[in-house]
Amino acid sequence: MSTLTERAAAAAGRSDTPATAVEPNAAYTLAPLADPGIPEPGPDGPEQVPVHVAWSRVMGTVRGVSKGGWYGKPGERGSYQFRGVDAALNAFGPACRLHGVLVLPIQTEAAYRDVKTSTGKNSRECTVTVTYRIIGPAGDFIEVQSVGESMDSADKGTAKALSTSLRSLLFLGGLVPTGDPEPDAVNVERGEAPVRPAVQYLDEITHPQTSAGRLRQIHYELKQTGQLGALLTNEVGDEERAGDMVVRIGKERAAGGAA
């Protein structure tokens, strides 16, 4: 069975997972991207219509995207098909150009945590929430959000999560059918996740690059696990409750009082 790292890489449409993380005889196979047959806009450019009309025309142009990628060999146990971000861009890129639509990320919030794969290998989980602006040919726009998640043992976790977020936006916002089984057809019982000790949050709490969004998430996680009162050694060597430290540092950064 594939690991979460491998499935995250497949979801992002990438095949550069480190070899040590891939099972023997398992490999990604990406089908060549075919020309979707969407024409370029004429010399007068796209029709100047409102953004919601232009996006609906994009949706009408992209009626489906096939799953051209395989993890493993077709027919083997544990193999599956996927549609990567390249397949999404190959379809939506020409359609957006035809109808004069731009899709631009304007804000990203990222959260990270250390995790282990099923084989015990250290890895890093990245979750991003991206706000996209869809701009129509007349300059008006709508804004939407999309979330992406990945695991990676090197330095590609953020890029994979961003790719997954963009792919989800295009497929869900474009109402492209997945061809997957209905979610209600499968019942999965969730197991108990190990509790992350409060002390393991310390470096992330005090790191100057930790975003306000991540600090709020840390406070929520500590509250859910009953660790807001756990004593930690703060940046000046004093003991401080974990919840109080998160709130204090968040306020200091908001006020510009932290380096």
C-alpha cells in the first residue's frame, strides 16, 4: 500500500518523491498531455462580459479531464489513477485564455507540522489556504478560497500543497466530474491520533516567521488536547503557560513589538 507522502505527491501530479520513500516496483506513470483542441482568442480578443459569465463559459469549454496518471501498474493491488495539476492546467489554461479569464493567488496562509510516514520516516506536513481572484475580461472579479495539503521529507511540501490547492480550485470551481465512487459508498473508522506534547510546539511558537494564522491554529490544538496550562520555558528563560505564550506572542507581533 502506498504511503501518505506518495499519495500527496500523486495528488499534486508530481513524480519526484525521493526514491527511499517509494515502494519497490512502484512508480508514477504520467500520460503525455494532449492538445485539448481549444482555440486561441480572435484578433479582437474575448467578449467583454461580466466575470461570472466568462467563468461559466470556461466551465462550458472544459467538460471533463481524464485521469491520465497511474501510481503503480494498472491492475496491480494498490495502484490507482489520478489527475494532476498539469492535467488541470492543460485544460483550463487555454479555456481561460479563450474567454479572457485570469486566475491569480492573492493571499496564502500556510501551516506546518512534523509527522512520520507509515514506515517511521520523518516528514513535514503542509496545509495551505489560498485566496484566488478570478478576473473577467472586463476587469471585474470574484474571490474564492481553496485548501491544499501535502507531506514531503525534503523541501517541496509547500509547492505540492499549492499545486493541490490550485487543482482543487479548478476542478471544484469548474464543476468537473471526478468519476470517483460516491463517498457514502465507503465507511472508514477513524483511529486515535497521538497527542503532540506542548513542548514540541515551542520552537514554532517562538519562531519569528510563524504566521498569525498558525499561532491561532496552535492555540486551538493546545486547547483541544487540554494543554493550554502546560508550562514551557519562554524566550527569556521564564516558565509560562503555553496558551498564554501563544496569545502574548501573537499580540506582540500584531502590534509590531516582536523582531
